[in-house]
Amino acid sequence: MNELFVQALPILKKIEDNGFEAVFVGGSVRDALLNRTIHDVDIATSATPDEVKSIFSKTVDVGIQHGTVLVIENGESYEITTYRVESEYVDYRKPKEVKFIRSLQDDLQRRDFTMNAIAMNMNGDMIDPFGGQQAIQRAMIETVGNANDRFSEDALRMMRALRFVSQLSFTCSDETLQALKDNQDLLKNISIERITAEFEKLLCGVNVQEALQLLIDTNLFTYLPGFSDKKNELIQVAQYDLHKVCNVDEKWAVLLYYVVNLNEVESFLRAWRLPVKRIRHIRAILQAVYHENYDDKMTLFTNGIDCSLSAIRVSYFLKHQDSKQAEEQAIEIWNSLPIHDSSQVNVNGTLLTEWSNREKGPWIRETLHIITTKIINEELPNNTEAIYKEVHRCNLI
């Protein structure tokens, strides 16, 4: 039994000592069966939230309306969720009502895929009423019960299916695949933020090529922001093994290289609700990829080493070339720069206005850029006296 399960056993025992049932469920059990790394464990119980709170002295109501209580025990925190069934779903995402029950099998029956509907008791015995272990052995994604029903209840499950194809290198059963095609339009009911979260996990999986191909084959791509008319571009991207790209922003850069023009990057990623800081970072990577001036000192300084290395990796990846030598060269140039941030320049706008007796204005930024460029190119030492002489010599103020 995995160490995290062993660590949580006293929680299960305490619940059972009080006359209730408690088991490990969901992704942690699935990942244990796959020998994948487990980061936390999910616990389900026949005890109601109030009964859980009566058993443990330190609890937090993190999602009590859905039956989840956070239990803090011996410095560790555990989410414990009451067995439940869900009424009809609204907006193809949320159940209208949640009802707490005592039956583990009924709780497992409401879950999305058979591989996620396996429970494990404190003795390590598996409770698997829907054949999840067999599905895992066959590397198959199967829904619990009718696939059309599961996807119409929660349309995000379709993106989750493709995400698992990418992460686990599983394939979809024939019924699951057909249901993805038949229910594709339901995805329009799901919030962009949730779609983005699943899509980024998909991009980071080891089997991302197959997942992207399924995204195309099922037509689900037409319901992703900005992709409705980009089938040919996506087909091109699917030829690349994005798993070999370092991080998710670099994966976005590869994707966008084929999908949009540079001046469209910001509006495209805003539609995906990405944070502004990440949007600017991804755009800067792409801009550097287009210009391919990685060994230019001022470009390195302006973009920063992280962005520059990302641009090198993306550019060489697109050309099917090894980027190691170019990365090493960029790092060497970066380390040789006299400064690495504009705040390190030994002059500022206030000093420039004092020297010039001029009012503040756009000229300050222009002058600081000229000074910084000269310092970066080692045409001017970075000390106040030398800078003072240079701005007067060149009539910069």
C-alpha cells in the first residue's frame, strides 16, 4: 500500500470505529493501480458531514453542500466526502440536488469513468463493481454505464476523457468514442475556465499527439475558443510530439505558431481566460521565435533568460533540431551581460530631469533605452558619472 494511504489509515479507522464505512476512492486508487505518483488521497464515507464533524475535533467546511469536510489530523489535512447520489443535472455540468446515502456502490455508480469508480478499503481490498481494474489493464477509457448519459450529465467529462488519453496513454472504448462524437455540441455549455484547465493538462500529457488527433476526429475542437475554423492548422500541430516541449507556455507557443498571427496572440489567449502575465510571456516567446535573434545581447536583456531559452527550445523544436548548443550559447551571453534588469542602471527618470531641467515626458523612457542599450553593448560603463557625460555629449537631454 502506498505511503500516503498508510499515513491516512488512522482516519479511516477512526471513522469505522465510530460505526461508519470509509474507503479511499477516485484518482488516487486509479494511480496506485497504475504505479503512478500519488499527491493526495480522497476519502469517501457513509457518515454524513455532521457525523464526520462529530468524530474529529478539527474540521473545516470546504464543500459541505456537496458532502465534503476537511479534516485536520496530526498536522495533515484530508478531504472526506459523504457517499452521495445526484439528481438531474442542470447546464450539462452541475447536479440540481445532492442526496447523502449510505451505499458505496451507489456512490461509485455516479462517477465518470470505470477506472475512477474503484474504492479501496483499509485492508487494501478493492471494491470494483464496474470493472475499472479490467479497464485499466486494457488501458481503456469506459464510462460508468451509458456514455451518452454520463456526457449529457456533465459535458466537461468529454474533455476529461481526452485528457486521460494524453496523460495515461489510454484509448477510448468504441462506445465512449461514439458518444464523444454524438455529444460534442454540449461542450458549448461549459465555462471556458474549466475547458482551459483540462486542455492544458491534455497538452502536458505523454500521449498528447493521440489526444489532439482525437480532438480533431471527434470535432470537439470546434467548441474550443478560436479553433472552429482551424482544423488544418491543428492537424499540423498534431504531427509534433508536444510532450518533448519543456512547459505548458512553450506548448502554447508551438500551437499558436500554426494557428494565429503574432498580432492575434493576445486576443486568442484572452478568449481562453489565461492570465495577462502568461499571455504576454507566451507572446514574447513567439515574437522571439519569429525574429530568431537569440544571440543579440539587447534582445536577451529585454526578453530575459527564461523567455529567451523558451523561444530557442520552441524554434528548434519546430525545425526538429536539438537546441542544447543554442541554449548554452544564450546562457553564456546572458551571464556576460553587465546588467540583467533595467533597475540596475545607475540612473533613473528623476536624475535625468534634474540634469536637464525638463519636465517629465516620453523622452525619459527613450533616453533610458538608449543608455541601457549602450551599457548592454559595453559602449558605456554603468556608473553615474560616465552616464552623465554621455547624455550631455550626445545631447540626449
